[in-house]
Amino acid sequence: MLEIKNLHVKLEEEDKQILKGVDLTVEAGKVHAIMGPNGSGKSTLSYVLSGRDGYEVTEGAATLEGEDILELEPEERAAAGLFLAFQYPIEIPGVGNMTFLRTAVNAQRKARGQEEMSAAEFLKEIRAKAKTLQIDPEMLKRPVNVGFSGGEKKRNEILQMAMLEPKMCILDETDSGLDVDAMKLVSDGVNALRDAGRAFLVITHYQRLLDHIKPDVVHIMADGRIVKSGGPELALQVETEGYGDLLKETV
Amino acid sequence: MAVPQAKRDALDARLAGLTLPAGGAWSTTARNDALARLQEMGLPHRRDEYWKYTDPAGFVAPSASAAALFDPQEVPVFSEIDRVRVVFVDGVFDPDESDDLSLAGVEIVRLAEAQRADLHWARELYGVLEARGQDPVQRPLAALNTAYATDGLLIRVTARADKAVSLVYHHKSETSDAILHHCIKVEEGADLTVLEKGPAAARFNKVMEVDVANGGAFHHVRVQGRDHERRAATHIFARVAAEASFKSFTLTMNGVMTRNDAVIELIGDDAVAHVAGACLGDGDFHHDDTVFVTHDAERCESRQVFKKVLRNGAVGVFQGKILVKEGAQKTDGYQISQSLLLDDDSQFLAKPELEIYADDVACSHGSTSGAIDEEGLFYLRSRGIPEGPATDLMVLAFLAEAIDEIENEDIAADIVSRLEQWLSRRRG
């Protein structure tokens, strides 16, 4: 599904290398987790993959189902099936949540040459999906993320994911700022989307999210590289021992 | 104070081509009084403080500069709104295109016909609010209008009107120079919506005087015509009595030069006045909103909400003042003016002012200029919305606070659809 090869990325504005040769392959149907200390490049990886400005790829490649995505505009990547659940979802005053999502769903459909979703069809679907995520219908009418609590913002990200039905979902510290109940709710939302045709890359600091979203593979990232990969037990090892010993082993 | 010779010369040149319309007793008196006011003031000049950001040359020139006709090729705004249409073509009433001027609870008379009749309410209004509005700031173009207006509507409302009165201004002659003057008297507890749209003329000078009696409500929604080269100087003078409300919204897209003055007095306790504007300027576009709200009673509320989206060298101006007189306690005054600059060539000039002589008031004002929020734009694009439509969404979001001032949801939706069409056309 997602194949990253020897990816090197620096900041556009300054001569600072952030990613120093990331290699990662996420297969369809699988959940991969990336853990790592602060400043290891986890969030940068998610931004570069989704097409945010400010980064320069100096070497390497990233493909989604064989298509080079690094040359695509952010909206083209989305239409190709990539989705990033933001660590800090953006507030957009004046744009209704519902309008935003319907515009997004239909823009993607249009880009893929599919028919647009009717207003009635859209409404039916979003109401059902909002309900399972325990999102108040009132929240759908409010401006995007404005006045939402931390938990509401994250649930709203998952709602967007559920509506857009991407193939490759990247979750950037979706657990940050969530209490236990909210984490369970968000995880259930993610788990409901797991299927053979869809892959997940879950970026997190903590093992606890991975109790709910069970990963197939866990990677440890440090200083701009994947330094260790393993099964779910790797996450438990981080939880009990911290990164210190793990990183020492890899030197 | 003596009028400078240059101003006097400009006035003479301007008036040379005009004749005072013939009329009966009250209108002749009102017109002569206005002419006397005008003679004392002279015409506005760029050096006048009130015209510092907007050059009035085009408004005061002896004749109108030609303005090419423009066919917007779209379904006209307000088409779906239930209304009585009154059509003016280059400032001349068009009886064939207009509806029958009858509406339950509403008396509608044309100025050109009414000036011979003794309409006491018109006599008490025509030029009266304009004259009140000349202090503390001179507004010579409005006095010129009162003196020389060729037509307009005199409207008296005694009940809740079940339809809007819709003034439609067509522009069909490239050099037309129109002066229209409307008076609206909303009697106690009555309620009226007035819609205005269209470019009107190559050059348009319009005054609307609105007097809202106790408990009355007046709603005004205006869409100024899209002809690129048209010029418009408009004034609204409103007087709002106890528990009455006055709400006005203006959308402006295109037009080389627009100056919209609103002069509003809250004279009765618990009166409300909201004046809002959204404008989109692209290229050779200068748009000036100048607002003066006077609080002269207790517990009154006023809101000024102005939003301007500018690009390709467009210029936006906002001069907004809240004057709270002594004794106008518990005043709630709000003023916001903001511009969204879509490039580095465009300009927004704002002069917010508060002048307060009461000690128990809440007044706030703010003015900002900014570019599109890149974070927000990326967020929208990351969900699959291409850059153009995503930018449009951000622009609409920026204008939303002004559009929210329109109470009627159907009209607001109509305005939003106008904006969407304009934006998508500009994207090409």
C-alpha cells in the first residue's frame, strides 16, 4: 500500500535535515505503529506524506499503491486515498463542518470520476457515522473545529476519515489530549474502519493507544530513521523500559 | 467659514448642468434649503479629512465618466424573493417593468409625483434627516442630492408588510448620471424590508432617509451592481426610535468607485441599529464604507460589521465612528472592520473611532488586515478540496460574520450563492 524508500527531508527555510533515510512498507490490511521520542521526525513524516508546505525532499521516494505521491498536490494525495488525522486539527471559523465534509467528499469523488453524493444521501450517511462516534448532530452544524474540545476535535477527525473512506490512514498522535473514554471511542472508530483493503500508520508516544488499536508491526523512530521494527511486544518494551535502552541497542 | 474658491468653482461647474426640479410648496422649500446648505459647504475635495482615503473627483465632476455596460449573465439576485419591484433605468422610473405600487399597509408614492401633493409625512422627512446628518461632519453630496434628485420613492409603512419593496436599478446608457432620493417612514410597530440592486447608472448619487418610529423594524439588503466602471456615492440617514430596529446589509462586487455613507441616530431607549457590508474587489476597485452611529438614548445597541476581500490592486476603506452622547448609558456598541488581502498589491485603510461621553457603556472596536490562513487552507486541501475551491471556502468563511447580519435566511442564502458564483467565475 504505502512504500517509503530512503526518504530524506529537510526544512525548506533552514538547512536542517529532519528525516535521514526512512524506509517503511505498510501492506494493505495492516496496522503499523511508529513510536519514538520527541523530535525523532514522526510528525514530519506524516506532514511530508500529506503534502504540507515547508519541507523539501532531498532524496528518496514515497509511493501509494505504486504511484509516486511526493509530486502530487495535497488534494491529489487525498483523492488517491491518503488521509492524515491531524495531531492538532485546524479551526476554520465560518465554514460549517457539514459543508466542509460534503465539499471534501464530492471533490474526491469528482477527482476519481465518480458521481457526486446527493445532499440527502450525504446527510443520512454522516448522521449514522456521527452517531457511532457519539458526535452530537449540533456539532456538524458548527464551524469546523471551532469551540470543539480536544476530544471532539479528534472524534471529528475520525468522522472525516469514516466519510472519506481513504485507503491509507495516518494518525498523528491521535491519542494526545484524550481521556480514557475518549480514547476508547476514537479507537473503536478506527477499528470499525479496519479492513483488508485499508492500511493504517499510527504515530504515538504511548503504548496505551495500541492497547485499543492493535498493531501488526511496531517501528521505533529515532533521529530521522526507523531504527527498529518488531511485533506488538516492542511497544510494551517501550512502555516498561523507555526508549533509552532500545536506542542504545541499535547503535 | 468661507468656502475656498476652488470648491466654489467646482460647485458652480457641477451645478451648471443641473436644474432644480419643479415641484410644489414643501419640496421646493426642501430643495432650496438643501441648495443653501450645499452653497455653504462647497463640494468635497481630496483635502477634506472625510475624503482623505477616497478621491471624490469622480463624484463632483460636472459630468459622469462613461461606464461600459455589463451583462452579468446570471440569474438576477432576489429572483426567488417575494417582492414588489420598482424599476429605474439610468435613474428614470420604468412603469412597464415595475409592478403595481400597491402593498397592504404600505403607501408607495414616487417623489416625482408626490412633490405636488401635500404628504405631511414626506414633508417631515425629505431632506430633514439629511440636514441633521450634516453635523458634525459635512456631507455635501447628500445635500446636492436633496436639492436635485429627479425621482425616488416615498414609502410609509403602517403595518407588517408581507412582501419586500425591491428597488431595481438598471444601467443602460454609458454616460448616465442619476440622482435618486428615497424616504421611508416606518410607523409604530410596522415592519418593512427594502431590497436594492443594480448598478443604476454610470454615476449614481443616492440618498435614503429612514425614520423608524417606536417598535418599528426596517430591514435593508442591497447588492450594488457589478458594472466595472460605474461610480456610486450613496447615503443612508436613519433615525431609530425606542425599541425600534434598523438593519442594513450591503454586498458590493466590482465598480470602480463606491462610497457608502451610513449616518444613524439612535434616539429612543432600547433602539437597535446594525449596519454591515461585504465586498469583493478585484483590480480597479475602490470601495469606501463610512459609518457614523450616534447613541442618544439608553440601552441602545449598535453593530458595524464590515468585511472586504481585495486583490489585484483593489482598495478598501472603512471609516467608522460610534458617538455616545452624554446620558446614553448602557450603550452596547460594536464595530469590526476586516480585510482579507489576497495579494501584496491590495490595500485596506481603516479609521475606527469611538467618542464617548457617558460613563456606563460597553463599546468595542477592532480592525484587522490579513492574508488567507495557510494552515486552514492546507487542512481543507488535505481532505481533497482543490486549492481554488478551498480558497473560496476560506473567503466565504471570512465574509460570514457580515452575511450573518441578514435576518431573512432566504435572502442570506441568495447572497451566498451570488458570492459563490462570483468567486468561481474569478477562478476561471
